[in-house]
Amino acid sequence: MAAGTSAPKMSQGLPRDNNFDFLRLLAALTIVVHHVVFYVDVQFLWVTRENNWWFSGGVPLFFILSGMLIYASAEKASDTGRRWREFYFNRFLRIAPALYICLAGTLLILAAAGSLTAASPREVLALVGSYLFFVPVYNPDFVGAFGGGIVNSSLWTIPVEVSFYVVVPLLVKMRAKTNWRWMIAVVLVVGISSLLLYAAVGGNAAASRLWLLFGLSFAPYLFYFALGMIIGHTWRSIPWRGDVALIAVVLYFAITINGLGISPQADLLVNAAAAIPLAYSATWLGLKGPPVLRRFTSRVGDLSFSSYLWHQVFINVVLLTGFARLLTGEALVAMVLAATVAVALLSWWFAEKPALRLKRYSLRS
């Protein structure tokens, strides 16, 4: 059998009718709840800062879905003879419009809060540049008085995602020269090794700057991407059953509730272990969930990315204005969710969706 043809390619196998857009939105909204509870230190229903693991799976789920869908997009680009610049252009169109709008909005809010008056031109330029080049983790000193003192602490995942985009074409080429099994075996070995190494050294708060940069790359999270790649490649042969998905959900919470909170290093390993049942249950919902879920996102749009970008901005506004002293935890979470979704709707309909029409190929086509 020829190299790279040992199994159906993901670009040919992923179903068009799925609930993955809804899954991404669900992941984004769980992150919103998780961060409001943590940063504002309020109670939402039974969830508090001390037992906030109920909503801790959003980022791992994003990485799993990225592994599935981004690798599929890269395979489709390769298998249809397209140039890699088209693949990267697609990725740029998905990230840049929403991120740049978030940058503009953040600068306006910083100006309204008076934070920019203490900023030097160099600091503002560095902040803008970090967003423009997809590494929005720079936190200048002048932000110290704004909200929680961090511009947008959620955006560390963007360089992780972008660095994964860089290596995906290399993985597709490796698959073509060897086969799928060898390629994914290498990815798993590198991913698990990087995760263990980062948990042992890089996850330490006193780690060197080099390890902090390592944590902003795909490497410590490659295991999550690999889970998505595996499921996306083999989904036809996996038995997708509702009762198994329910057991997977119970197993996920059993792992996180009993394992998280021991130490930052242990949390990295616990989240990775919990990602396995999370990947099954989430993919079951993506493939077998009710059609009303995909009809909902097809009507309102793909709001996941902008919701993720904007929620921390509104959390900072809440901290700056003192709304937390006036509202209950449930009302506060609802307010941040409503503001986040409202801005995400505007971003999608007036910027992201028009930009995505410029794509020359898509998994949806």
C-alpha cells in the first residue's frame, strides 16, 4: 500500500453536518464562567473559586477541536494540490479580523479608563505589535491600574494555536512520506514528552524565561491536538454511543474534581488525562448531537473566537467599575456573558464573516 494511503484522509471523511461550531461556542462560554468566578472571586450557582473545575475544560476542548479541524484543513489543502500559502491565508482570515477588532476595542477602553495617560509610546507600540503578530501576551506597566492588572490574560492560547498552524503542514508532509501511523506516533511521543517536561520544569512559577516561552508554544499542548487528529482520522471506526458519552462525562468530572488543585504541575497532567474522556463525549455531541445545535450556530454565526477574545476585557471593566459589589455572582456572570456575546455577534457579522468569504477553499465546501 502506498505511503500515506493506509486509511481514509480526514479531509475526505469529516461530515459536513456537525455540531462543532456549537462545541466551540460551548467551550468559549464555559471559559467565560470559569474566568468570571476566578478573577472576580464570586459564586456562580454552586461553583466558587475553590471548586472552579466544573468549567475548566474549555481550553483543552478548543485544542482538541483545533487538532481535528485544522489538520483536516491542511490535509485538504495538500490533497487538492493547493499551495500552503492558501492554508495560512485561511488561518489569517479566521484569526486576524477578530483579534484586531479586539485590540482596537481594548485600546479605546484603556483610553477611557485613563490608563493610556501613563503609557510611553514604546509601550503602546509594543502592545499593538504583540496583537498584530499574534503574540498578545505583552503586559506593560501602565496596565497595572486597569481591572486585574493584565490586558487580556486569556490570549496566551493564541501563540499556542498559531505555532501549531506552523507545524501542521510538516505533519502532513510526514504523513505523505511515511504513513499516518508513523506520523501520529511521533506526534504522541513528542506531545507526551513535552507535557511531562513542562509539568516537571516549565510549569514552575520560578521557571526561566525560556521555559515560559516554551509554554507559549504548541509543544506542551501537542497531546490535545493529537487527540483531535486521531479522532478526526478514525471517527468512522469509533462506536459513537450516547451511554458511553455519558460515562465519559462522568469520568471527566471524576478526574478533574479529585485531581485538580494539588499543584500547577499536577494540574497539567490531570487536565491531559481528563482530556481523553472529554474528547470522546464532545465529539459524540459534535457528530451525533441534535440538529437544532447546528441550526442555532448556522443562524447566529460562529461566535466562539470573539467570545473568547472579549470576555476578559469585560471582566477587567467589572473589576475597574466595582460592579462585583453590586450584583450577585449569577447576575454578574450573566452580564459578562451577555456583553461578550453581543460584541461577538457584531464582530462576526460585520468583520469575521465577510473576511471568511475571501477563503479559496474550506472544509465546509
